[in-house]
Amino acid sequence: MTLSAPREGMENYFERIAPVWDYWCDRNRYYHDQLDRFFRSIIPPGGDVLSIGCGTGNLLHRLAPRRGVGLNIAEGLTRLARTRYPQYEFRTVPLDGLSVPDGFRPRYVVAANMLDYVHDLWEFSGQLSRIMDGDSLLIVTTTNPLWSPVFRLASRLGLRIPDSPRNYVTNRDIEHVLRLKGFEIVEDGFCLPLPVRLPLFSTAVNWIFPQLWGLHFTGAIQYITARLKKERVPLSCSVVVPCRNEEGNIRECVAQIPTLGVSTEIIVVDDGSTDSTSGVVSDMMREDPRVRLVRNGENKGKAAAIRIGWDQARGDVLIVHDADMTVHGSELTKFYETIQKGSAGLVNGTRLVYPLGDKSMPFLNYFGNKVFCFLMSWILRQRVSDALCGTKAFLKSDYRNMEWPGWDRWGDFELLYNAARLKLRIIEIPVRYRGRTWGKTKMRILRDGWIFLRVWLLCWFRLRRNLA
């Protein structure tokens, strides 16, 4: 194993191939299109993007950033990129020397096969940690070392770009260095086991093989997504409480919610109640200036209710909290502090660590939850032990980049899907789960189980097709 490529001659190599860079990209169009597709599946348009080893800027342009900065070690590539895409900023930097415009803090840092060429991975990772903050996402792709003989042979046969001295390191080697530099790995894996286009066959192989243990190692591309763990400044908070016919719970539920961060607002979304829930909340608004009421004229479901609340929220941190008081409001402090300390992008409560309260969760609900959590953890590539806990927290800035297909009435799976799509680190916090003191649960596992299974299939298709 080597963690450094020879420094001498690397700049000369890229200067030499700069005039034919686009020729080789076009010659291997399927490979580069799939690589671009992978990055676009993670990075939404309109972000601030730093592309390290950007070549002639094609990938940076396809990501459609609000502000894009591209770095090369060869001036020949930089000149071509500036001519082709003058709307972005391109710089030539020394090998392993990262330099960005003053004040530029990228939301996304892209290193497409760049770590194959860096001279010192330790120094390179240290420089990354100095230009990123806790909200930045690092996305790294490298060549699978198992494919190195194939790529060398293809270069000698004139089927791909002329080869050069490079690193062939495993994801695990890279992750060890990143962790020592303060990064937390969100997801890693392999993709593109067949990097050439064979109609229908390529799509089938590239979709199925990465999902199967043992065969996933055949991917030509390794990928890592990671975030730097940095404590955030104190943040404001919005707690959204969706409810329907909770007149016996809502007053005490709101009273239990503590003040979090620099300021807290409590948005109660009445989802078409037919009892006096709205009247109780209206009375509370005169007593507690933190409380706001949003009414739905008709019952639209929990997922729609919480999104209405999040759309109107003014806080930096968004928390959803059920009105049934099965989780005490004092628990929310843990959720806020985990986000504020930069330990997670999505904090999910788990009710299955401590003993359950009497009659708090029927056996069928418990069993169904465990089955769906196993399935969701498989496709999310992060552990989730209680997908249906109604207490979750994340950043408003991430909410703006989420998509809501409307797959289920509860919204829990869609939120987890968005966390996986945006590569947010999911952390679970144990909460004590008590039985209802008033009213009845509105979830029926036999009725809703088929909906959850459908949602799981849609999540799997959306998340994993982008790696095919």
C-alpha cells in the first residue's frame, strides 16, 4: 500500500495531456457520464461547490453551482476551463496545495479521482479540514485497486487516457486518514462494476452487483462521503407539533417543551381537528409568546402537516415532536445539542432502547417497526433502529434541499430518505416511550404496512439507481 504518488513529473503529465483531455473524456463517455450522474445525485443545483482536479470544468458545470471554484495543477487545463466556463473561478495550484478565494466556504467539496494523484494524503486531508466547515460535504471517488491492472492495460492498448504514476489505495486507508483529521464518514461503497456501455447489460450489472455482498467489491469506482465534525455557533430552534384531535394532550405537550438555543418558537399545526384542539392552542398563544398556530381546514396527514410547519419555521434547527406526549418534551434538549455540536445532520429518536411503557406500542407495531428498520438501514447505508419515532431534528438549511414525493402520510421514511440522499450523518438518541394518557394511536400496522413497504421500494429505487 502507498499513500503518496511521486511528486516529480505529475504537473508535467497533466500539462502534456491537457490538449487531449476532452478527447479521452469523449472516448470514454459512458464512464464519465456515470461519474457525473453520481455526483449530481448528491449535490443539488445552486450550492457553493469546490471541484478539486476539475480538468476542463465539465463536471463543475453540470453540477450547476451558485458559485463554483475549480482547482487544477496544470495551467493548460485551467486555461481551457476558463475559456469554456467563464462564469466560474478556476485556479492553478501546486500539487497538494489547496487555495480558495478569501471567505469562500464550499458547501460541497468534490474530489473526482483526484486522490489517485495526490503526493501526501495526510497533508491533503489537513488542508481540506482548514477550508471546510461543519456544514460542508466531502465527496471523494477513487479507482478501485482491483481494477488497476485493467486500467493499465487499457492505457497501453490506447483505449483510455495515457497512464501515469498514481495511488491505488482502498477506501479503508483513506478513511483512516480522514478520521484522524477530524472527519466523520457518512457513507462509503463501490459502484460501476461495468464501466463501458453494453445496452441493457451495463445497466443491469451496475445496478444489481453493488447491492450484493461480495459482488459489490467489483465496482471500478470507490466512493466516500464525509463531513467535518465542528461545533456550530448557538442556533435558534423551531419545534413543529403536528396534531389532530389532541385537545386532551396539546396544552401539557406544549408546556413541556423547553426553550432551546438562542430562541425557540413552537408551531402547532392543527391537521383538520374536529374537537377543540385549535381553541386550546389559541388560548395558549396569549400565555406563551413562543406558540404559533397553523390550521389545516381538512385532514391532510402528518407528512403534509409537518412540512407546512417547516415551511413557516424561522429557526435554524427544525424539530418535529408528536403531540401525544409519549415522548416527554424535556428530551428535546438532547436533540438540539447534538445538532449544535455538529455531531449529526439528522437526529432520530429511538424508543426501543429503554423498557417500553405499558400499552405504549402494540406487538404488531413493534414487530413491523423492526422489520422496516432493518430494510431501511440496508438501503440508507446507516443504522436506523426506530424509523417511526416521531421526534427528529435537523437543520433548516438542509430542509431547503430536500424533496418530498408524497410517498407516505407520516413522513418519517421520506425524511430518512432525504438524509441519505444529502449524505447527512444520522445519529440516534434513546428516548423513554410512555403509553398515551389520552386518546388513541392513529397508526395501524396492518393497514399502513403495505404503504411502508411501497415507500421502502421507492426509496431503494431512488437512492440506488444513481449508482448504476
